[in-house]
Amino acid sequence: MTIEFESPKPIAQTQFVLKTVAEEMMRSKSRYFDEHEHEIPWDYIEFMHTAMKTTGGGSLAPKDEKAEADPNKPKRPPIGYQLLAAQIETLAWGDVGMYLVTPGGGLGAAAVQAAASPEQKAKFLARFGGEKPAFAAMCMTEAGAGSDTSAIRTRAVLDEKTNEWVINGEKIFVTAGDKSFNSYEKLDRGFIVVWASIDPSAGRAGMRAFVVESGTPGVKIAKLEHKMGIRVSDTAAISLMDVRVPFDHILGSPTVEKTTTGFKGAMATFDATRPLVAASGLGVARAALEFLKEKLKENGVEIRYGLPRQKLSNIEREVIDMDIMLKSAWLMVLKAVWMADNKKSNALESSMSKVKSGDVTTKITQKAVEIMGPLGYSREFLLEKWFRDAKITDIYEGTGQINRLVVARQILGYSGSELR
Amino acid sequence: MYSFEPNEEQQMLVDAVGKYASTDLRPAAREAEESRELPKKLVGKGWELGVLQASIPDAYGGFGERSAVTGALAAEELAFGDLAGAFAIGAPNLFALPILLAGSEEQKKEYLPKVIEGEWRPYTAALIEYSFDFDPSDLRTTAKFSNNEYCISGEKAFVPFAKDAEALIVYANLDGRTQGFIVTKNAAGLTINNERENLMGLNALPLYRVKLDNVTVSASDRLGGASGHDFEPVLASMRLASAAAALGVARAAFEYSRDYAKEREAFGVKIAQKQAVAFMLAEMRTEIEAMRLLTWEAAWKLDNAKGDAFSEAYLASVGAADMAMMVTDRAVQILGGHGYIREHPVEMWMRNGRGFAMLTGLAMV
Ligand SMILES: Cc1cc2nc3c(=O)[nH]c(=O)nc-3n(C[C@H](O)[C@H](O)[C@H](O)COP(=O)(O)OP(=O)(O)OC[C@H]3O[C@@H](n4cnc5c(N)ncnc54)[C@H](O)[C@@H]3O)c2cc1C
């Protein structure tokens, strides 16, 4: 090991390629889909599906890296998560809402990756490499259980006669819930991953995730939310009434023992996905900062890097501070995913990167709008949209506060009951 | 590749320097601050760790190669122990590293072995000037060229060990460029204030005001020789040292206040169990990490001659200075009234923490 900041070639290449995608397929459509909520960007979906079949990128779990053909060659260190973070940042730089409509399984597939057996992975994930694009979603949040995931009321009961799980409950705020569950001609069959309790008396230990296939009877997409930003990404409320799924659709152990912690599956998912969500926010922040710098330059405002603060104008100071925030936040994401790639436990780094990105993404977009004045507020430019898109970064995948709690528990050595 | 762990050699250095910082520097810090004096033996022991010696190639009497990354790692550790002590041990860097980075072959041969052989001896540099808008790239001290020599006039502030220094590098404005000049102890026109500087912090470090009244320097003592040198790499090294030291002070304050918060009780629980305190700690830790990575990246870019290394070193120094102020302020806040009392070190770290915004030039890596 050593300390090194050379961007690996595959990362630089993917950034280069995706930048074109971001400009041609995303930026050019950003405004349209912002103003036509719930329309589906089929061109983007189909293009990404085809592209990803050949490159393997885009979904929220890195593809398994191929074994080196020549055993005599030195083994290269794994960079799957690093590559993914860079891809996501670039796509989000294009349009973060549309990035969330990237087929390939999203958070649903990530949950399967983190908690499923090899047979289950084979069964559920194969579709993402198929002819048509497919989606998957993760359903944790409920009206009465957001940050406090232990409060979920959705229940799964085993019907011993048919050996099926019977699920009842109401989920909200499911990203891509519609595309994952409803059937579309242009899409392959998707699935939703539903978190439910198999033993409410056991608290978190009784929580399990279930794969519910698209079209399963009893599941209803109750509504699609209307949002401040990321409008091209559907956010569904889903009701489940006597929904029956086969026994082997449970992820993790079907029995509850004192030692089992079903919730660990969710937590392991978060360790992997938080830096990726952080990366998606930083893409938006970079878009806003680059736009701001470009406009300032057009207007003859130069940023004089290197001067002491006392000699800088307020705008220069703000921009320099934004540079510092953005660069350092990106390095935190890189470190967290580098740890994931190298199988180092990254709960602390993962949540720190999310805390930082949530702050940085909201601050940069908000400041950029402020500095641009009326131009920032106008819908002539995408900056105001990025301001609206950015805010979600500090809310989903654990709010800024929840991630601060995770960081604090880590550095203090506290359990959830010692610091709540 | 990206990689975020020190190599074996660096880790050994970090461990050795860190141990010295915790067991020698830290326990002596308060007494040194109050008595305005660092024990000679203490500084000598720090010098023997060989941080500078290991950055000088053996052609000039050292035993290694300079790496800004390694230097940053060591600087953080030293400052974690005590900032004044770190600056004292590293004072000879201020003289040796500019010569290593920008000096002519003759200058390297003449000065580097002298500085690093044997015991710690006071060598230093004079960059800072006493004005609110002090700018290292636009100095008021001037150098004028005539008759094949340079004539330097102006006033420098906060010069470490100036009273005893055998030689120092004086930075001056030569036709709009900042250039270094090697000035020896007894140069005519060089006067050093008898009174030490009186500052808000860093009281253990002897700092002096230095006047230059038509001090003449031969052309061969211009840093880099007749054609001079680029100031940017020298400045970047100063900025990185400042950023790295800020990390050390901040980490000291973070760890101290974290441990205190786990002991101190209020309303029937440890104060660390209150979110208002726990969230401050989480943010302190996060900001330290953010600025450490930025500092490391800037250092790595400097070592690998990447185009944006200088601007990134600037960003790291500005960001780390802010971070150090934020973190040390919160450390005092977490200790409450006790934090304000000089029995605890956090108030000293808070005074040190403010310094990073204006004290670039007191350290190099
Ligand atoms: C667009 C969008 C997409 C989403 N996608 C998904 C998805 O795909 N799947 C999914 O399962 N969920 C999803 N979510 C849900 C999201 O994860 C939750 O909204 C989020 O976790 C917060 O929960 P909440 O909205 O109930 O807020 P609450 O939990 O009610 O929180 C309200 C406020 O209280 C604070 N707070 C709560 N608990 C604490 C505490 N212990 N200490 C300090 N402060 C606290 C929070 O930080 C927040 O500021 C999505 C949400 C949105 C808006």
C-alpha cells in the first residue's frame, strides 16, 4: 500500500465516454423531463441498457471482476466500486434524476447483492443482462417509519400449507417503484425488494427483505409523488395486501434467533450504497460549480487562486471555498469505495462521505444560485433545477442527521441505544 | 491507482514521530507555552527522528529523498504533539528545503551538509511581513540588483530563532517576483529585534522582527544562483506544511474533546450521548478527514509534478486553516467552562488553530 492519487485508466476512460452521454442524452433533455413529470425517458433507458450490456457499469453493484487471464501477470487491485462511483458522478453531472432512471436494478439489486445466497443472486439478477432493460427497487420507508427503520409495520407471515410468505403493509417513497413493478412493453420483468418483519417482538432482528416479482397479485402502485426536483425519477407509494411470494424469496435466514440480525443486510447495503449516493450528489454540485465559473468568466470575473483571503473579493472567496468542499468531498467518496473494493470495513468512511456530500451538494447549489442572482433563479438555465435536484442528497439513503449519528457512534464506540 | 494508506516506511516514520509527539512533546507543551521556552533537549530529540535528514539525498549528507507526502505525514504527527515544538524542530527545514528545491548545485553542496550534520542548530527563513494584507507573492521587502550584487531592504516579522540563526533565507520582491536570498548571521545592515514577538499563541517559539537596511547579498547567494528560482514550489511546500500541521492540531483537539465527552456527565448521561455534542464531534471528524485527503492529494501531486499541484496546495492550506479553527473552537465548546481554563490544552489549541490563516512560512515539508 501507499498513498496515491493516480486515476486508474478505466476510470478516466469511462468518465470520458459518459461525459458525451451526459451531454447528448441527458442535459439536452433535462428541462423537458423536468416539465413533464412522470414521462419516461425511453431513449436514455434503451441506450444505457445496450451500453451497459457491453461495459457492465451503471447498476448500483459493481460487476464481478474477471479473473486475470494470465496467472503470471501481477493481479491488479479491484476497482469495481471506484469505477461505479466515477460513472455515477458523471451521469449525475448530466442529470441526477435521469441517472436514477438508469436500468440495471438500482437499490433493489444492491440489496440482493448484499444479502442474497448465490442461488438467489443467479435467479434474481440474471435479467439485468437480458434483451430488454429491467428495473428493481427497494421498499423500506413507510409513512410511520422513515429514519427509524425499526418502526416498519409491514408483516410477512409464513403460510405453512403452501410454503409461501404472505406480506401485508404500505410502503412509500419507492424510487423506480413504478418501472420495477408495473409492466411495460419495452421493459423486462422487474422486482421490488420489500422489507418486512417476520417477528415483530424481535425488533430489528426480525426484519427481512423479500423479493416481490413484478405483477405479483395484491401489490398496487397507489400513487406517484410530485416532487421539488429529480422529477424524471418516479417515487411510488406501494400497498401490499395478502401478497404471496415463494418461500425462497426471503433474503437471509427464515428463522429468528437471538443472534440473527436480519437488519445487518440493510446496513451492509447502506455501507456500499451511501458513498455512491454521495457521488451522485457531487455530480450535481460539480455541474453547478462549473456553470457558475463559466458564467463568471463570461462576465469578466476572474478567480485569483493563490491570493491571501484578505485580498480576495467575496465572490472569489465563495468560489474557492466551493472548490475546497467539492474536491475534498470527492476524495472522501473515493476513499470509502476504495475501502469497499479492498474489503476493508468502511461504515465510518461511508457515512462520513454521505454527511460531507449532503452538505457540500446543498451548499454549492444554493450558493451558486445566490451568486448568479436573477440568472440563477431563472428557468432559462438548469442551475435552478440543480438546486432543486441537489437537496434530496441530504435526505435519502439516511438523512444528514442519521449519518451523523452513524459517524458519532463509530467514533465514540457507542451502540444505537447509547446514542439515539 | 488510488490508494489511501501510508507505505511501510512512512508508517514506521509516523509511528516513531507519533510516539515522540505523545510522550515527549505533548507533556511539555503547556509548561513551554507558559515559560516561553522549549527545552533544548526536547527539540534535540525531535531532530534526531531525522525527518529532514531523510528528505536530503546522500550526495548532500542526508539519507533519503524528499517526499511532500511523507513530510505531511510527519508534520501532522509533530503538530499533534505540540505546534510550537513542531515548528521549532522544523525550523532548519525553512533553510534547507528551499535550497534543496530551488538552490543551485553550489548552494546545495555548501549548505545542506552543514544544516543536517550533527545536532539541531538554528537555521531559519524570513517570509512574513507585518501588514494585514501580507501576500507572499507580493512582498514589500525589496531586492535591487546593481554592481553584480543584490541590495535588500525591508522588515520581516515572525522569524523563528532569528537571534541565534547561523544563516537565513530572506524573501524579497525582485522586480515583482518573490526571490530567496541567503543571508548570514553577521551581514551588515541586518538587525534583529532584541524583544521577541508577543503573539496570541505559539509563545514557546522564539520569533523575531528582522530589519534589513541595504543588506548586500552576492549574486551567488541568490537562491538558485544568478538566474534565480521559481517561488511556487517553495510556497506550495510551505502551504502543505501549514495544512498538515493544522491537521495535527485539529486531531489533538478532536481526540481530547471526544474523550472528555465520554467521561463528563450532565442530566444523567455522558454528554457525548447528547446529539448536540455527538454531532459536533461527527462533523469535526468528517472535516479533519476531508482536509487530510485534500492535503495528501496536493502533496502527492507536488511529488509527481502534476500541473495543478500548486493551486491544490493553496486550496488545502485555505481549507485546513478553516477546518482547524472550526475544530479547535468546538473542542473548547465541548469542554464548556473547563475548556476556557488553562488547565486543559484545548484553549491553547484554539489559539494555535487561528494561526494557520496567517502563519504560512513558519514550516516546510
Ligand atoms: C425522492 C425520494 C426517494 C426515496 N427513495 C427511497 C427508496 O427507494 N426506498 C426507500 O425505502 N426509501 C426511499 N426514500 C425515503 C427516504 O429514505 C426517507 O425519506 C428518509 O430516510 C427520511 O425519512 P422520513 O422522510 O420519514 O423523515 P423522518 O424520519 O421523519 O425525519 C424527519 C427529520 O427528523 C430527523 N431525525 C429523525 N430521526 C432522528 C434522530 N434519531 N436524530 C436526529 N434527527 C432525526 C431527520 O434527519 C429529518 O431531518 C426516498 C425519499 C425521497 C424523498
